[in-house]
Amino acid sequence: MKTTSFKALLLGIVGLTLGPSLTAATTIYLAGSNGDRTATQTAIGNLLTSATFVGSAAPTSANYGIWTGTYNTETYKIKVSFIGATGATKALAGNQTVGFLPDTATGQSSANDLGNSATYTAGTPDAEVPSFIVSSNFQSTTPYRGLYQGVTYATLIDSLTGVIPLKYVASPGFPAAGANITTQLVQSLYTTGALPLALFTGSSADEDKVVYALGRNTDAGQRYITLTEAGLGVNQSVKQYKPVISGATTSGSLTYGGTVTSHALWPRETVSGVDSVTPGNSGFTTGANLAPALTATLSTAAAQTFNGTGTAGYYIGYLTVGDANTRVLGGSVPVANRGVELKYNGVTESDAAIQEGQYTLWAYSHILRRSTLTTGTIFNFYTALKNRITSTDAASAGILIGGLNVSRDGEGAPVLPTYF
């Protein structure tokens, strides 16, 4: 009895002195695609009790942040870094680090770019290998499988969790008569960088007006979705522009309006160790960073960049439905600054059009893990998150898989009925 009492007393003292370490939170490092941000953040918020979030004011708008809370009696700290689908795949499959907010973060000045955020007290991001990832691509769509550039990438375990629709959007003033983009126009626009507006409207009066291409960098799953959907393939070099915008308005995490004073083909750069090789073949890091350019108006000087005689200019870019609807086409964007939604091959994006196979600009959402993650508290949360997104929260940013009457085997693959 005395021995038992002594042990109890000793454990009590240890609990007082080492209590925080005995009850330390399980830390999860979750990286992924911007297109999966809304569904993933919504699901995390629904799973955790007593949840707090450090980042931007709205978790569904934040590419970086830190959650704390409890799930199934376990305390978790979940750091999220929505850097892009292919960048996340590279990190997990290649056992490489990505940047997360540091533990000392108290907020974030930008919802979209960790490198430009300076309101947290620590000077450098937290570099960690992801615990698991969310992605808008199959791993087989990316180059990060098997042996690639001297690195052996693990084969990841992939589960489909939902459907992510995308839209092509044009900048303000784009004529309604031309508000349709075909696979042929996508191929022409993104391989040349610019086209006459007349190819969209069919009017000779628009031959001196120029449409310029905007897009994402090589870390972005949305880039691969759109290129493969149009038949260009993931290895296609493209020509996309980088605008300089003055007079834009910023309110919270939303930026809109202003004038494009100049632009040029996106400069050559290296992203996640991959060289874009040619001017124009890179682009914006996130959809949230691309969206403001689709609310800006091109100056005459910018319009004349391609051929020196343009009388007006417009942008076309691609976004997830969430970013398109809230950052370009509606939400808090003033009517005067809103862009124009384009039909794709003559079909307007809608749940019904996707479910029945008429609208094909979409991809599956995925959650991926290494084969070694099979047990423990991180695996438990991974499983809960996967099930929550699949059953419920995929609908917050797209469509539940269970609602589809069609399927496809990969990005850009034929859309086939599931009921035959």
C-alpha cells in the first residue's frame, strides 16, 4: 500500500512538472491543392470540437493556417498549406518539406501568400514533410512517380473524395456574344498567348481587340486539369501573361479592380525544383492570386502588347467554381469590376450538367497518404477527414461523388455513363 501511494504521488508530481508534454497535441501537416481548400477546411472545422484557427479571418479563404481542437478525445494541431496539387504530391511522394505557419503565428497579413505574410512573430515558416495531402490530380498525372530527375517517388494510396468543377472566366467588359470557349480556342490561346477577340465573337469589328491568356504555375493541379481537358497534355509548354496592376482595391482577403498598366509573358522560374524553361510557361501560385487580374481593366498600352495595334484587351483564365464565384463573378466584388463567365464548348457549368456528362471541365478531389500511414492518431484523423469530405463536405466546393451519373479514369479522360 505504501508503494502504491508513493507511485501515485510520484506520478502526480510528474504530471505537474511534465503535464504539457503528457497531453501534447498530435500535430498534422496537411498540404494540398487550392481547389480542395474549401471542402477540406470545412470538414476540419466540422470534425474538431473547441476549434480555433490562426490564419485569415475565413479558413476557407486561407491557403495557410493552424487549427487546434479535439477529435475523438484526442487533441490535434493541424497545420494546413494549400500550395498546389502537384507541389503537395511531390512533397509527400518524395519525402520533401513544404512551408507551414510557425507555432508562434498570431495571424496572417495575406490569405494567399505565406512568403508575403509578416504579422506572425517568427521569421521563417515551419518546413515539414506533409503527413498526408489533398489533391485535384491523380498522382499518375504528375511527373512525381517512380524515378524522376534522380529522385524516387513513392506510390501513394489514393482515395477519391469529391468532384471539383472549373470555369473559364474573362475580364470585365468581355462581350456576351463571345462568352464561350471551345477546346480549339483553349489550344490556340494557350499555345500562342493571345488571340483576336473576333475568334470568340465571330465579328470582324473585333479583329483589333486582343484576348490574353492567364494561368497557373507548374505546381498547380488546375493547370493540369485544363491542359489535359483541352487535349494539350501535362507536358505542354504554354504562354501566359503576368500583369502589372495599379489602383486595385483590397478588402480583407479580397482584391479587385484597378488597371493593367503593362504585362509580359510570365518570366522563366523554378517551382518546386522544376524549371519552366520558356517565358510564359509559369503563372500564378494560387487561384486566389489569379482572380484579381480577372477583375481588372486592361489599358490601351497593355492591349497593344501582342501586335502593337490593339484597340481593347481582355484576359481569360481558369478558376475553381468557388474562386470564380466569390472573387470574380460575385460575392463582394462590385458589379462594375466583375468578370464574365464563359461557357465551355457551349455548355454552362452547373451541377446537373456535370452529373449528366454535358459539362466536362472537372476533376476528382483526392486524399492521398503514404503506404506507411496505417495506424495511430494521425491515421485516425486522416480516415475521419476522408469520410467527412466524401459523405458531406465535398458539396461545399463541388459535387458529391455519389451524385454523379458519369465517371472518368483521369484528368481529360472520356466522360462515360456509370449506369450502362
